[in-house]
Amino acid sequence: MQLEDYFDFLAPDDIRLKGTRMGIETILYRFIHQCQTPDEIVRTYPALTLEQIYATILYYYHEKEKVSAYLTDWLEWSHRVREEQKRNPPPFIEKLRKFKAERDAMKKANDH
């Protein structure tokens, strides 16, 4: 089995673990940025195997330059999406914010 056999290369910006909807960025973010061990990651995602986690990490080290660029693009995209959602939240978020503000105001009024 080749290392690449563990993955589905759907697009240059979409690499997933074969047979799942899980992108490699999810595992690698936890491993690189959150310093989680493979055992911690597999406990968070029990549908994955430890072998899949290690294959993803090994792929990262094997193709470090390419995968680092992939992760950088993903992080930048994620940041842009979060900023856009803050500027233009969906209607249900506005309803939740209004509900929370009303609840907080009632609580504050009841505390006095």
C-alpha cells in the first residue's frame, strides 16, 4: 500500500481520508497547532483509526512543503469565512443575539 492510498485527492484544496468526509486539515490542525497526540485525536474522532491518523501525519512530513501550503491556504480561507460571518451573520444568529440580550436584560432587572 502506498501512503497516498489512504487519501482521496478531490481537488488541490480538498484532501480527505479515504472513505470519510474528514479533510487532512482537521487532523493536522489538531496535531500541529493544538499539539494533540495521535491517541488524543483518535479519541476525538472515534470513526477514524489510529493508522489513518498516523498516515496523515506521515503524509505531512513526507510532503511538508506542499501540505504546509495546503494548511496555510485552509487557515486563511477559514479566517476569511469567519470574518464574513461576523460582518453578515445568518438571520438565526441575529435572533439568538437578540434573545440573549433580552434574557440578560431581564436577569439584570431581576437582580436589582
